[in-house]
Amino acid sequence: MKLVIVSGRSGSGKSVVLKALEDAGYYCIDNLPLSLTLNVINDHILQNDKIAIGVDARNPNTLANFSDQMEQIKAAAPQASVLFIDADENVLLKRFSETRRRHPLTKEGYSLRDAINEESNLLSPVRASADLVINTSELTPHELRERVRERVTSNSNQQMDVRLVSFGFKHGAPKDADFVFDVRCLPNPYWVEELRDLTGKDQEIVEYLSSSSLVMEYTWQLKVFLTTWIPEFSKQGRSYFTCAIGCTGGRHRSVYMVETLGKFLNTNYPNLTVEHSQLNKM
């Protein structure tokens, strides 16, 4: 049986995620106390082998000893995983303001910001135990459903999904990265006029960067780091690993590095995906 515990802050998109999982054939139960989850596992509700359970701050007693309860759940259902949906505080404030929804923890004398902060504190044990965190601050509902499809419902084997992402620091780093590396110390093709309008995928940029001993040293060290530590993450039962690499604008050096590492790792990690945050917005 595949069990997904879905949690996250109110307004982050948990309902969208549960609906996406339901569409993918999961039997979904929202706001079920973890203490009853073992009953669900034992009963195999309707004999369904794919179950998603929503856990949130409306059940604070469930959250206090979340880690201990998850150990019991994973002992009964080894494939159980925790998916945490989050968003930046200013985004949550804007969403509640625009929809005029009432935050579930709002009470007399509490502002919306107070309620969001209290919820963050209550859910901190869940977030710390998460196998995958998706930050929806910059995702549309459609993009969130697609992310769930790619990273949860379409994972048909036990190999860990590895995701390499290029980005520009001036646009902000990805919120869900396990590791972030900075390649702004490397030679910048932007300052070469004939290379400025190209990207790290173009052969001219590849030749320019690969001719630098500094770039080659950085690349080699990243290869050593990733080949050493990705297997260690996998041993811990992690299903997902995200490495983000950033340069200033996210068009040259970071793209080159992600492409290079993607080709290097692809043989051993068939579930590897490569994303270029800034190129996708061009």
C-alpha cells in the first residue's frame, strides 16, 4: 500500500494537492487524526492500495508527537511518505485577503498574521519530517497539480527522483532545494558581448566555460559531492532530492552547470529531471 500524508499551512494549496491525488486514484481522507491512520492501514479502506491523508493544524493534539507516530505508521506501511505544502508568509496573507477566507486558527484578538505564525509553529514537527516540501508561492494551481503528478503519482519505482534546477539569484532561489550552490564566482559570459544574448545551452557558451580551469575544478567538485551524497540521501528512505545552482541572472553559468551535471548523472539516475527557472520564463 502506498500512503501519502499531506500537510501544510492553510492557503498553501493542500486542497489542490488532495484533489490531484484523488484524480490519480488515491483514496483521500482530509483532517484525519494520525492516531486513526493505523486503523486505516490495517483496514485497507475499500482495499485501495493508494491512500492520501490530510493532516493540518485543526488537530493540534495530532502534531505534538508527529515523529513518533510516523515511525509507527512507516513500520506498518514502509512506503508511507510525508508531503508538506507551503508558501511564503506574504503570499499567504495576500491569498487570504483576496479570497476573504477565514483562517482556521483565527480567534478573538488574533490577527491573520498571528494565526499564520501559530500554525507554522504547530506544523513545524510535520515539516521537519517531510520527505518532500513543495513551495507554492510562485505556482499556479495547474502548475501545482503538474508538480504533484511528476513527483508523487508518476513515481512507479523505488529509485529516488533527482531534480537539478538552474536559477538567477536576482530572481530568488528555489524554496524547495535540498542544496543550493553559487556559481557566480566563475567567469561570466555576460561580459563578452557576442555571448551575452546566448544561454548556457548554446555551444559557444559551453566552449567558453569549459575552457576555464576554474570552471572545470568547480564542476569536478560538484560531481564528487553529488555522487557521494545522493546515495546517502537515498539510504535514508528519501524519495526526492533537489539541487539548485544559481548565477546572477540564471541564463549562462547556472544553465551550463545544470546541463553538464544532468548528463553526468543521468546514467545512474533515470528519474533525473533538469529545469531552468529563468529560461522557462523567456
